[in-house]
Amino acid sequence: MRGLGPKSRAQLAQLGIHDLAQLRQQDAYALYARLKAQWPAANLNLLYALMGAQEDRDWRDIARQRRSEALLRLDDMGLAPK
């Protein structure tokens, strides 16, 4: 899972997500919300990494290209950073 380090992979495993196929079946925003609920220190980089892994892209590209989209969606979910 490109862009996800050992800690993120361990957190995903605790949610029952062990491989890329399982990750791609998830909505990245909903998954981020679940992770954030369990690990409040999770930040936007994790969301970008989830999206990047799903799309096989570098998370930094996701952050540059889709930051506004991500912030608006997180705001709708009540999860926008303060």
C-alpha cells in the first residue's frame, strides 16, 4: 500500500483492512473518520495517504491537487482541522 507506513498499516489492520483490495473498497473519507475516532492525532496527511494508496499515487500529489476538495468534504463531516 503505497505511501502508508508501518503505523498506518497497523491502524488499518486493527480495522480489518490488510491489503490494497480491502482498502480500495473503502471510502477514504469514511475510513479517515474511523481512524480519527480511534487515533485523534491522525491528521490530513493520513487522509491524503489513504487516497494516494487507493489511487497508487504519491500522497503529496493528492495533497496539492485535492486539498480544497478534502477540506470541504471534511467540513461537511465535521472533521475539518481547526
